[in-house]
Amino acid sequence: MLKPVARCVAIACAFSALPAVAACPDYTTAANPPAFSGPAKKTFSKFGNTILAGLYKPWHMAHDTIVKAGSQATITGKFDYDALLHKDLEGERVHAYLYGTGMSQWQYVGNYVTDSDGKINVPLGVRPVGDYVVRFVVEGDLSSTTGYLSVVDPGRDAVLFDIDGTLTINDFEAYADYVGVKTATPYYYAPQVVNAYRDKGYQVIFLTARPYWVTKDGLEWLDIQKVGRWHYHSNPYGDGPIPPDTQKFKTDYVRHLRDVVGLNIVRAYGNATTDIAAYADGGIAKANTYIIGPNAGASGTQAIRGEYGSHHSFVVTPTPEARCRRG
């Protein structure tokens, strides 16, 4: 078995031997948008929605999307109220705006009416390679949410993270109990590991089997930890706290990222046996799969013992920068 330093040298050689072909993620522009001027407030179309918005806190979210350069992009927004009730906002107008790489101001995308599930699907067209923030504003009460679009060159280097039990000490996902997600305690040095990969130019992917309605708290947790909030992919399932077949959900998305988007996923992090199986079935080698917690090192994966401090020092820090062109 290679010693840590020798392993790091080998990893560096393997990474640096590959050509730089893909543009780096633009983590700066979309995170620092200009002043925003939204739509004028108008009365809800349905009186019941006026009551709904008056009684309950908005709990809107958007599903981040990532596409290969030259592909049409669509982003989905989901609008409901109350953290427990999750009453869908049906038949109401929502305005969408976009800002990102190469832009100097917000662009108005259009307005859309929510369906019976409180959803809208917003076509964003073919965009230049880069990262974009999409802001959705409900016309009836001016409540809002944001999602992100990443347009990537094929071959972009990426690192994938599960969240529950992987970055957080508590495995909310395993117990289907999401109370406290926003304030969950991270493993020691977990945020620094994520940010180190971002600083090195890797596309960071958060892949969680949490149902969609946990997204709001999940993103706030990333904000609290001072970790960039995209690309974040949660389960669109919303019929209960336990989505069916989480392993298949993750496998399918890993395959989508590799085969359709064209990402080169160089490492994946998880904690559960379902993570191990999903990553393997998705085509990620066990040598590049890092597992923390009780299953650390299981099935030929790479073990992270107890916290991320040593891993940051001996594995992440020596890792070369991503093979990408910086702007």
C-alpha cells in the first residue's frame, strides 16, 4: 500500500498528465449579481392563494441544472408554502430572471403560470459556457427563490459529495428526519475540503437523496458553512419523507453527469452502502470513492477516519488544480 505522500505524488502525476481542455467553473459572477429590480406586485389570481400566502411562510425552491455546452437548458421552479404543510401554489404567475458569466445586468426570461403541483419549467435556451443564477419571483406576494444553471465543456473535472452523514455528522437521510438540517454540525474540516476543490477549479456537485422540500434548509446550511451553494441536486420526490430507491436515484444522476453532461468525476464522497453501490454502478472507481463513518473503507473504497483534517492535508492539498482554462 502506498504511503500518504507517495499516494499524493501518484495522484498528482495522474491528474497533471491530462490536457487542459475545459473552462473552469465561474464561481464568482453568479454569486455576486447586480442590484435586482423585480416585477410589480399584483393580486393573486385565486383568492385562496391570497389566504395561503397570508397564513404561511413561502417554501419555494428550484432544481439546479447542468448541461453540456451547446445544449438547450431548462430549469424547474417549485412553489409552495409552509415547512410542514407544503401547500402547492397553483395557477399563479411567476417571473424569471437570469444573470451570470459574461453578463452585465439581469436578463428577463419571461413569466410562467404554476401547474397543479406548483411547478414551472423555464426554458433558458443555449447559453455560453459559464454559471448562471436564475431568480424566480411570485407576482402575487413577491416571494422569491433562486436556482443555478451550469453550462460546461465536456471533460470538466468534478468532485461529487453526498451531504447527510458525509459532510454532516448526522445522517438525516438515513432516518428520514430532517429537523435541524439548517444547523447540522459538519464533520471537522468538511467545509474546507469542499472549498479547496472549488478553489482548485473543480466542478463541485452536491448529490443528496433528500426530498426536494429539504432544499431550502440544505442551501442555508451551505451558506452558514460558507460553502458555495451549487450545483445542488435533490430528489424531486415529494410524497413523503422517505423517497423510494435512493440508490437508483443517485446512480442514474451519476450516469447522467458522466454520459450526458460529460463531466469527468475524479472523486466521490459518501458514507452509506447505498453511496458505495450508486457510485460504483455509475462508473466511479472504488479507488476514487472516499467513505466516512461506519462504512469507511468498505468494499474497497478509500477510508476517511472520523474527520477530514488529515484527508485535507494528505490528499486534498496535494491534489493538482483541475484541468481547465481560467477566465
